[in-house]
Amino acid sequence: MAQVLEFKLPDLGEGLTEAEIVRWLVQVGDVVAVDQPVVEVETAKAMVEVPCPYGGVVTARFGEEGAELPVGAPLLTVAVGEGAEGHRPAADPGTDGGAARAGEQPGAGERRSEGSGNVLVGYGTSEAPARRRRVRPQGRASGATAGSGTVGAGSSGAGVPGRANGRVRAAEPVDGPVPVISPLVRRLARENDLDLRELTGSGPDGLILRADVEYALRAAAAQGGRAAREAGPHPDGTVREQALAATAGATATGTTGSAGSAVPPGDVRIPLKGVRGAVADKLARSRREIPDATCWVDADATELMRARAAMNAASGPKISLVALLARICTAALARFPELNSTVDTQAREIVRFDHVHLGFAAQTDRGLVVPVVRDAHARDAEALTSEFARLTEAARAGRLTPGELTGGTFTLNNYGVFGVDGSTPIVNHPEAAMLGVGRIVPKPWVHEGELAVRQVVQLSLTFDHRVCDGGTAGGFLRYVADCVEQPAVLLRTL
């Protein structure tokens, strides 16, 4: 007898209390294996694929893409055990799902002895999941989730010509998944009641971009009841009649704020949640709690660049510039430990750390994140280069774990990659200091008593004035500058 089990959003660690559904990886009727990822969620820390601890047939999903769920809220239900196949919606004989047989997949109630490592708080694991088989139920509307309260973007009224919920629907909506990757694009379309299935993307392989959605919304607001053919050119240089046909005769719906005021046409409200919301909260808290100050100095980085070139000319892995700067940071923190600390406001104590977990600012498509290199003080330049590369790749792919984004004791911010010289960054709460590095560019410089063209960089230190005075901060920054100008100074600490 099949048993229907409810899988709830698990505790993803690091004190997170909620997550946003970015993308469902299974449909109702799919056969899933133990520990198979079923949904991709975004927390305030990272993107996470959530594995299901049960094997069987998905009978319902809860929450549409873009919705926020608290930890412990139902995600989906799974029919497990003998007879689970009977809970699957009727298959379309003309699809691959019609060929599915009970003998072709592991039994829903099977458990294997080897662990997969997909550990979530409160759930055990098994071996890696097998490939799932998708079954398309008969009569299910395109984009809708049968057997659940979930309706994907563009599913309401799909296949019905004419208006639905203020939208003009295409007579033949696109079947299959909507070609959208960005959660922001989905949210923007959803908040403005725009059906993504009626748009043609200008990105690679028809990918729908933010520009496509904004164009459709502007066209709707500007054209009103005009025909689609009257609209101007699309960003890719063509007239997208399909996009305008979806919105002709309708005005884009403005979202409302907490006070209920409507947003004028063309303006967009973007909720401060997920990574952006976490960054906003942390920066605001830093400004409220930390009395910060900034000092800076220009340094001649010519010898540092030569030293790096010499290292990379020798055999072995290449050494990155940020790894050398990180090595200089850890040496400076060993001499000025006051800056590798935090303030315990409740106990009114300064806590100095005996280790350096070095955060570094990384700009990604999801916004600014600060991955953390654990025990940076114990790594040489080669090991630091490897770890920086690994964390940067994971950040850009959205694969950083919450543990890789927390626990830093000091931050290195290389804003020179943006082509700027200086900055007064906000301290990464609850840390006590951040070293900023501008671009390294040729500039006139007095070298050995003569004017010369040298590779010059501006270094800045923003620090919590509660943990030290200007003398300590200045000493730290001067030591960093000395190491940049004369890398041999580092040999005294190796």
C-alpha cells in the first residue's frame, strides 16, 4: 500500500529561516530517487539544490517559482512504497512517459546502504540519485502543476485565447519550460502580470532576458490600445510582434508598495530579499553599529609586479596578484592583531581571533558576495591562489555554501578590477577592518631621487575605531604599503 509522505523545506544551516524557490527540478508525476535534487532555492547566503529524502512518485508541489517559504513549510509530497505508481497521473501514450514501467526504475521504497553526501539538517542520505522519468498527465494545462496549488508563470489561462487576469493570452501558448534563467526576470514579469510564455527571448537559444521583459512592459504602457505593429524596434533591432501582441490593449500593472502607492509606468520595484536583501541588512547594520574611519596611501607596486612575474616565469602553478595581497594581509595582521577582531557589544568586549579567515569581495550576477578563505594565515601564495580560484568559480556559478560565505575575520576588497583608484568601503559586519586595493596603473613617481614612470596603487583601510586608534591603523597600512613596494620585507615573516 503506497504511503504519501510530506517533504518540508529543511534547515539549510547558518541560522537561515526562509528561502525563495528559484526553479523546480521535478514535476508532479515524476519518479524521484532518494536524495535526488527536486528544487533549487535561494537563501540569503547562496543558491542551493535541495535533495528529497524519499523515493517515489511526486504527487504535489507547494509554492511557485519566486515564492518565499519558511523553514518547515511543505515543499512537496511523495507517494512511496508498493502501489506508488497508482498515484501517478495518467500518462500520455504518445510521450516517453507512456513507456514507463514499474520494473524500469528502482522501487519507491528501496533504500541503499551507501551515502550520497547530500546532507541536510534533520534528514539522512543515501547513494546518488538515478535519472528521473517525467510523465506528462493527460489534459494538464501547459505550465500548470497538476495535483497541487502551484501554477507557474504564464500558466493561468494557458491555451485560452483572449484576456485572462488582465493579460492577452496567445491562442497557442508555448509548450515546455519557459526559457528563463534569472529569478529577477521571472519576478519582474510576475509582478507586472506579464506572461513569459508569450515572449520571444533575444538571448542565446531564445533565452528571455530582462531587456525583453522591460521592452514588453514599456510597449504596453506606451501603446495602450494600439496594435502591436505600431511599436518601435526591440533591443535586438527587430519588431517583436509576438511580445506586443501579448500586451496590446492592456497597460502594464504597477506594483504597489507598503503604503499602497502605485508605481508610475516604467518604474520598477525590486524587493530587497535574497542575497540583495542580506547585503542591504548587513551594510545598514554596519553603518548603525560601527564607528568606522578610513585612511589611505599610494604605493609603488612596481617591485611587487616584478616579483610576481618572476614567480610565474618559474615552473609550477601561476600565482595570482590577489594571493600575494592576501599573503601581505595575513603578515600585517600578525603584526597588528587588533584589526583581526570583532566587538561583542553585549559583553562590551573586543574579541581578537587567533586565526585569519580572509573574506574577499566578489561581484557576481546575483550581486556582491564575500567568500571566505579559511585559515588564510596558514596558506602560502600557491595555496591561496588555488582557493581564491575555486571560491570565485563557485560564486559565479551560484554554488557557494552558506559555510563558505560566513565566518570571516578580515576582508580584502580588490575594487581595482572595476577600473577605480580608491574607495571608502563599509566594514563587513561584524568584522573590524577591510583593506581596499585600487587599480595598478603607470604614474609619474619619484624613484631614487628622480622622476620616473612606476606602477602605482592606492591602498585604503577602513577600520572600526573601537578596536584601535589611528596609530595602529596607520601602522598596519604602512606595513602593507612597505611590502607592496619592497616584497623582500615579507621574508622576515616567512
